[in-house]
Amino acid sequence: MSERRKRKHRMGVVVNDKNEKTRQVSVDRTYRHSLYGRVIRSKTKIAVHDEKDMSRVGDAVEIMESRPLSKTKRWVLVRILDRNVEVIE
């Protein structure tokens, strides 16, 4: 009965790294419209806690749901899946 529920995991791309220990991650989602059956794509920007400031803009990352860390942060960075190889000047 006291078993902890499984935490949600998502994959996304870092779109903002201006704040210390906080990243904005864009998560893409596709689903079918319930009535018309058309495939719909939507994006969500999530505030993510990055304790070691390791990720940068353009990195593909895996994030996990956690307890509330601030007013907007409810997700933590698990790992960086792929680095952005393009250098933005």
C-alpha cells in the first residue's frame, strides 16, 4: 500500500540555459485527436533542475518528475543524451 508511484520520464531539448541550475526544456508530444483522428503535435516548455550546470542549449536530455523544488520546478535532469555539436556565435 505504501508503494511509491512510478515517476514520469520525458525526453526533450534544452532551449534556455540563462539561469543558474535551471534549464528550460522543450518536450514534444504527438497524439490523436479524439473525434477527428488527426495526429496533433504539441510542445511544452518545462523548468528543469540541473544541479551541476552541465547542459547547454541544444542538448537532448532525459528528465524525471520530482518533488516541487521551487514555484515552477517539478522536474530534474537525469542525463544528457546527445550534445549539440554546432557552436553558436
